[in-house]
Amino acid sequence: MAANVTPSRGAAVRIDRLRKTFGSAVAVDSISLDIPTGSFVTLLGPSGSGKTTTLNLIAGFLSPDAGSILFDGAIVSNVPTHKRNIGMVFQNYALFPHMTVFDNVGFPLKMRTKLTSAEARTRILETLALVELNGFEARYPRQLSGGQQQRVAMARALVSHPRLLLMDEPLGALDKKLREQMQFEIKNIHRSIGTTFVYVTHDQTEALTMSDLIVVMNYGKIEQAGTPRQLYETPENQFVADFLGGANLLPGTVAAVAADHFSVAVEGGFTVQVPRDRVAAKAGDAVSVLVRPEEVGVALTEDRQAGAECVAGTVTAVGYLGDSLKLEIAVAGIAIGAKLARARGFSIESGQRVFVSWPRASARLLLRSTR
Amino acid sequence: MSVRVGRLAIPTGTLLVLLYLLFPVVVVVLISFSSARFLSFPPPGYSIQWYAKLLSDPDWLNSLAITLQVGALTTVFSTLLGVPAAFALSRYGIPGRSFVTALILASLITPTIIKGLSLYLFYVPLGLVNTIWGLAAAHTVSGLPYVVINTIASLRSADRDLERAAVIHGASPLWAVVRITLPIIAPGIMVGAVFAFIQSVHELLVALFVLGGVEKPLAVKLWAGVRSEVDPTIAAVSTGLIGMAVLAYACAGVAQLLSKRRGLPAAGP
């Protein structure tokens, strides 16, 4: 095989105080981030959070106002996009409509390598096999389904063994079932080739399923970066808690600080205990208590257990989701959502008096954001 | 009752308008196949003698050659200038963009007689009068807007991400345009080029000023013919010109159809 093909070891990407404005709008606000070699990193955030702008800055489609981007320690600001050795999967796939699947996938090889046509052919077929799309070489993009086009776009992005693969909401146009299947396939491909993946999405499930590292962005800033488990179980602020998964955020004030827990007076008039961890809060601080809906239990009779909170409320809404039952319960004027798994045969109606409980250890204290 | 009248009125009206528009064309085409030695309608009989006469007359053939040369040069000039202009106008925030656009389009609404006269005065000191290059340059002024408008329309409907995809996968920005964008907007460019060609072939007034001497394009020779010899030869020439236009439009139509079949964005108007 030709010697000028870059080995497929992933690039380590460092983003250093990167800033980009459009007119008076700050799209990316001096963010810094380290993306380890070979990792799968997801930039997660609502639209307008700066995640796509960040991706376009890494790609070189935009140039930063300040700060720098480094690939393996080398600043790439002066390297034009076509020489950065990146692969990219676009939201709408951006397959070349006038070329066959074979030529689409072969395009990066033609541009970047000096492979003979036989070598290129081997590589193209290998890559198509990786995305399970053999036998479609002679088709044109318009003759393929959305999922197949997505696979072609993946193959084109990977064929030249780039050190970095960028993906901009690549599953957005697919239906739910296909999307879930592709999430696992993309993850498998990542594991098998070792290239660094940077993935942009607003879909928290996608981010949780695939990522080694999730970077939650909002208003051009990084709210929190961490593993999926860290972000879900120990979010550092209300935004992250709310964006990843369902979240009950009970507003209140710290009433007392004990050795192992905080006592929080929730606004509705009841007091709960929250385990004390690294959160620096003192009595009188405005806080929110995070309780995940799937931790919430609902019972018709009061059943106080050690290590659990239990409060009385009224069911205000019931939603049947098939695999679970979604309830909304008003507790002293505060709405608490509950997601009950294995709810077969459990019948409950709006207006019913119930007791809501959750394990104390599952709750988490968040300082009320001042932003 | 009134509903039925309404239902009949629209197709009937359409038909009448169509007949009104097509009647002169039909008359010219029929006369060109006349067996009579003079212009008369309806023709007493049919023959192809006028076409035979035309194709054996070196003067007419020379005019045809000139028209085709001028038309071809106009098409090439308009395309070579119009496509880059369209890219510049639609892609880059160049200062005075709307002014430049207006300037390019202005030639569509400038009275042709004024264009002819001013070009003549402009050309005399440059020695461009009575040259094929001179007329082609003059016709390019009118052909350019068609190419620019159609190319801008195609560029607007073409997906910018395609070019980005080419660039990020290793193509230089120029190569991305050549390999990806141009093939995709080619049908749109072709429609513009066809319009530029047809307007050059049919244009009379500017041609009269610039190339009205010994060597004449078809339109000028036709004009002279109408005033002197009144036999169906000129009808045959006119039919030929109409045929050329129909053929060119058909080419543009086929290009559009092909691009639609390939799932590419449709070209301009």
C-alpha cells in the first residue's frame, strides 16, 4: 500500500480559548477543550449553543476571531480545510448527486492519495463493507434510501483513513428505529478503526449512547464536559441536569448543613435531605434539588422507609408510554414527574391522592444558576 | 349554465390567443414551402424549391456561416464572462453588488437602436466595425444577462454543503467548483447559453450598425431581402431561423429534464 497514506491513528485535538462572533452575536465564547486521541466526543446542546460553529471551526470552514485549534500539538489555523486530513459526515449527507456510490466513496482517495486504481478499488470496497453497503457501487445517491445514503456518507468520510472524523447531526433525518441501529453501528465503527470522532447533536440519547466524552454547550459556552455517567449522575448545574434526561428540579433554600447531608427547605413547604458531596453550599443558599423521574416511586399508602423521602401529593396527569407510565404529581404546589417502569396492571387516575418517594442517595443538590 | 360557459370560455380563449401568437409563424412556414414564385397566402401548391435555391446560393450560405460564427462566439463569451460573474455576485459580498447586477441586467431594457448606434460610434475608432469579433462582442452585452441570471438561480438552489464536502475530503476550493459545483449547475448555465445564442442569431438592429456592409449575418440579409426581392426565399430563411431557435430551446429543455431525472436542482426560468 502506498506510503503516503496517513496511518489511521486518531488526532488529539486541543481547543484553546476559541472565540467566534457573527456581527454582535457571540457564537463560541472562548471555549477550551481537550479531545484525547481516538476518543468519541459529542458536542451536545440546543440550537444556537455554538456546537455546529465549533465543528465548522475545527473543519476550517470558519476562521476563529481568537484562540487556536491544535491537531497533535500543531496549530492548524493556517492549514486550509482541504489539507487538514479530516473526514466529515454532513447533516444532509451532501453526497455528490452526479457520481455513483463508488465514485463518491473514491473521491477522497483521488484527492488525497496516489493509490493505483486497483488499490483504490480494494480500499473503496473494504470501506463499503465496513458500513455494510456492498453491491451498491454502481448506484447513484438518488436511488438510495436515507439510511443507505447515510452509510455512503460514512464510507466517504472514512475511506482515506483521516485522523479526525466530524459528524454534524448525521442521524437527524432518519426515523427512530434506524437512528438507534445506526448509533450502535457508528460506535462499532469507531471502536474498530480508532480515529478520533467529533459528533454534534442536540439529541441527548444519541450523546449518551455513543460518547466517551460529552461536552454540553449553551450560549457559546461549555456548561460541563464529562463521561455520559458523570453528566447524568453528577450534573454540575441545572442546565446540564435538565438537558440530559428528565429532571425534577425542586426549588428551595439550604436550611442546614450536616456532616453527610444538606437539609433543604423546598418552596412548597416540606424539607428534604440531600447527600453532601463536592457541592459547596452553605445555609441560606438558593438551590435546586435534582430528582430523576425514574427514581421517583408512587404509592397509594404512606410507606416511610429509612433513607428515603416521602411526601404526599395529588396526581395531575397520567401518560401511558407502553414500557412505562409517566405521572405528574403536585406536591405542595410543585410538580414532580415520575416515570414508573413495569407499570403493568398498576392503574392510577388523575386527581388521586398518592405518596411520592425517592431514595435520598439519588437526589443531588445544584446551586441555582445566576445566569 | 354560466358555469358551463365559464368552463368553455377559458380553453377557447387560450386557443384563440395561441392561434393569434402562432399565426404569423404558421404563415411564414407555409409560404416557405410554396410552389408560387411570389409571396402569396395560402400557397397554391407545395415544393421545397426555395430551400434548394437557398442552399445553392453562396451569398445565403455565407450569411449563415457568419450568423453561426457570431452566435457561437457570443455564446462562448457570455458563458466565460457570465458564469464567473454569477459566482462573484451570488457568493461574495463584493461592494456595489446590486449596482453591478443592475448594470448587467440593464442591457436587457436598453432600446436596441440606442445600443446599436452607440456601439457603432464606439467601434469606429477601434476598427471593430464590420468584424465578426465586433458583432460577437456587441451581442455578448445582451447575452451576458441571460447566463448570469440562470447561473445565479442554479447556484441558489445548489447545496453549498456539496462543495464543502469536496473541500474537506481533499479537493482545493477551485477543484471543488470544477468537479462538483459546475457539473451540478451545468443545465442552468446551458439554458442561459442557449438564450444568449438565440438572441444573437435573431438580433437585427445592432447587427445592422456593426456588420451591415458586404458581409452580413442572416438577420441583416433577411432585412435587405424583405425590401428588395419578394420571393419565398426569405420565408425559407425565416423558417430556418425559427427552426434553429426551436432546436436550441429543445436542447435546453432536454438538459433540464435530464437534470431533474438525476435529482439535481432545476435550472432557472
